[in-house]
Amino acid sequence: MTTHSNFYDETTDVELDLIEGDDSGDSLTGHDSYDSELGTEGLELEERQALRRVVGMSTELTDISEVEYRKLLLERVLLVGVWTEGSAEDAENSLAELKLLAETAGSEVLDGVIQRRKKPDPATFIGSGKVADLRNLVASLGADTVIADGELAPAQLRNLEDKLKVKVVDRTALILDIFAQHAKSKEGKAQVELAQLQYMKQRLRGWGGNLSRQAGGRVGAAGGGIGGRGPGETKIETDRRRINTKISKLRRELKDMKGTRSTMRQERRRHSIPSVAIAGYTNAGKSSLLNKITGAGVLVENALFATLDPTTRRTTTSDGRVYTFTDTVGFVRHLPHDIVEAFRSTLEEVADADLLLHVVDGSHPDPLAQIQAVREVLGEIGASDVQEIIVINKGDIADPMALAPILHREPRALVVSAHTGEGIDKLRSLVEASLPQPDIAVDLLLPYERGDLVSRIHSEGAVDQLEHTADGTRLTARVHPALAGDLTPYQVATA
């Protein structure tokens, strides 16, 4: 997230082209395909960091006799929030999270301010009087961007930029920017682009009457003359039409990708393979937990929204039953609605799971607020009724006094550390006990040439007793209905 000094960002055709991007990308499985090529998370992390800005590099030109003076630098941002409810600590925690988001996007945070109001000002978010104070603070700090801790209406955004004379970004645009930087798979890139376009469509703006001019008419300043006449639309109408066209295309592409993901889920259901979804606050350690339990080798980084593409890995219970773990996108307070809608097909992995591991950052100052924020998003995607286990991660650095209220309030909560391995065995046992159990009892005598059925019973069912006899393998087990049908010819008749 970089900018040029003395440069004012505005939505132009070039900007739209940049957002539209291209349709190239990785496979739908994201991490899965990459892991198969490189094999370790280290190489993936190295690639992620390879194109990051190197501190100390500059394009500043000292000779300005022939070219405009320019300097490439990290955006210098000022944070501003409105405290409408809760305690002062809650407002400060929200602004501290905004600071982490801004730094993740590639900014240098200069300062942060909060105003106490009953509700945000409908015209300028913080009120006309405070805008003047904020303008003086921007000038004194040399900030070139102001980030608001909330979603700004188009009018608020325009009024603030007119008065502050610098670029203004709200929390939603900031999160969208981070998602755009971290999306890897083709599906992830399409989802982020869709959310960006939906957000931008209502916020097209430009200098003066730039967006109100028509691309046709008579010769002169307002018309193009011969060869320049257009459909009679204003520029903002043309831009909005282009955005709507691109949105329609992206939705069609995502619908096709959703079909592929649904086919994978149906195949797992056909074989009655239980699924466990890992969800939680961003940077709570979901990917680390997946790596610790399954050895998945996905990217682990101390950054917000480091992984966006879901990763599914198979593992087995202690008695040999197969089930899957799926790592999903992280949540955050006030997660933009456009993001939730765009990632709905991905988040359906959570709603369709048999068990949800809700991962909480035990070292966070306010873990209960994290739990509440995640459950709000789970409610939006219809996953409120999924069986849930609260997993308090980073127990090795957490304050036991801060964790006590969670353990007291949540009956199915336990403390683990994906870093040290503390509590992982206990978590694995709890997960295995919580998985749906096969409920059809069978008493079988299988010929020795049907070892494939014995293998399926071990991986898809639960074996109670097994004995090798002269006539074949005699066993009693509990299996799911589909497998019970295949085993019918080998049922032992009861006396």
C-alpha cells in the first residue's frame, strides 16, 4: 500500500483496469496445489516475502531540473475513530486493531485519535469542528492518508477528502486492500475483486465535473467532435456500467467454482467422511493448529489475514477412521459485508462441517470480544448450529487470569499451544469423541479376497471385534448406511 507524495488518488479508468486485473491465478485448492509443488511452508513464506518492499530503498530524485521531484514511500497514515458505545478500553482496542491492519497493508502509522460521540456525524463522521482540528494534525504530522475506524458513507468520504486535502480510507477499504494483497488462488482473487467492485460502485468520484461530462455532443470542451462522440453517458455512468459488467462476469465465474467445491463436499459426504472446520479470529493461530494436528505445511505468519484460501487435509482417528480438517479465512471485528458475501461459497465449508473448532487468541487483550465477533459472522453464514469447541491457542504466553472467564463461561473450552504442543493430544481426543459415530451394527464373515471391504470398515466405520478364521475374517462393527448396503451379502445369519 504505497503512494507518491503530493499525489491525490482518484478513481480513474486506469484504477478500474488495475482492479479488474486478469483472470490468471492458481488452482482452486490454493495451498494444496502449492504444497504439492514445493513441499514446505518455508519456501512459500520465502516467495511471499520476495516482492515485499525493502526498507531503505528509495526512488527520490535529487536533480529536479528536468523531471518532477518524486519520492516512493510507505503511506504515512493517521488513524481516527469514533467512540459511540462500550468502554474507553474497547475503543482503544479497536483502534489498536486498526493500527495492525494498516501496518499489514504496508503503512507507517503516525498517530491515532478518538472522538467521543453518541453516533458518527452523518456528514463528516467526526463533526465539522473536529475536522478542522484533524486537518491541523494532518498538516503537522505530514500524513498523506487518514484511515477511519468504521465504514464511511460516500458523502462522508467525499466531505472529509474535500476538507482534509488528503486521501481518506475507511476500515472496509483497508481490509479489502489486505485481502487483495494476500489472495493466491483464482477463486480467492475473484472473490476479493468482486468485493472491491461492489464497494467501489457506490463511491466513484473524481475532480470537479470530471465524472459528469458526456462523451458525445457538439465540438468544444464538453464534446469530442468527429470520432469522439459516444453514447451520451456521463463518465460516472460509463464507469459504473463497466463495473456492473465485471461484477456479473465474476459472479458467473464464482458460481462455476462453487460447483467444483460442492462436488468435492458431496464426494466426502457420499463416503460419510466427517469434516472438522477451523474458524476464528485472524492471527489466532488456525493454520498453526492445522499444521500441528495434520502436518499440513500451510503458510504460517504473524500477520493479519496471512491465509485466505481454505485448505483441507485428511487425517485419521486413533482407531483408523478418516476425517478432514479445513482451515478457513480469519474473521475480524466489523468484517465488511461485501467480503462475507463474496466469500460465502468458501465459508460454506464451516456451515456444512460436522464439528467447528473455534480458535481464540489467548494472548489478546480482549479474547471475549473476539469470540463475539466470530459468532456474529457465523450467524450470518448459517453456521450457528454447528457443534463447537472453543480452542484457546497461545496458552504458553497467555495470562491465566484473562482466560478464566472464558473457561468458566464456555463448557467445551480448552487451552492449547500450537507452538509448544501443549494440550494438542487432549484436543485431538476431544475432536475424535465429538465426531459423528456410525450407527448400524453388522456381524460379518468376509472372504480373505475381500480385504478391500475390511479396509473400508476400518477407515469409514468402527470395528468392535475382529477374528481370523478358516473361512475368512469374522468381525463385528458399526458402519454408516452406504457401507452397510455393500456388506449385506456377507452378513452372518443370527440363530
